[in-house]
Amino acid sequence: MQKVLDGALLYLAQTAKELWPRMNILPLEMVLLYETYDEREAYVKKAAGKIGNVTLDKVEDITYYLSEDFWR
């Protein structure tokens, strides 16, 4: 479950970066514990499929998509 949540976090960070281009997501990318780039991309793709085309307007949007209730 943690790897899926990490994938969701990275997907949401990438989405938020489109809204706030100056945001630096490199520190986030460095702490995610995936063994390979392909593994990371697989989990990000899985998260993107579940989340869909999300529009982030406020912080509460991010916390909703990272809650365990959403992923059940």
C-alpha cells in the first residue's frame, strides 16, 4: 500500500507543478523508495489511473487523494 501512496504523492506533485511551476519536487523524488525507475513509473501510472484527471485547487484536495479511505 505504501508504494501506491508514494506513487499517488508523486503524481499529485507532478500535477501541482503544472499549477505552480516554481515548485521543486526533486526532494520528494529523492525520498521515494522504489528500487528502479520503472517500478516508480508503474506505481505512478497506477495512482494516476485511480485518481484520474484531478484539478488541485487547495491543500485539502491533496490530503483527500492521499488518505487510506480513498484507496480502499
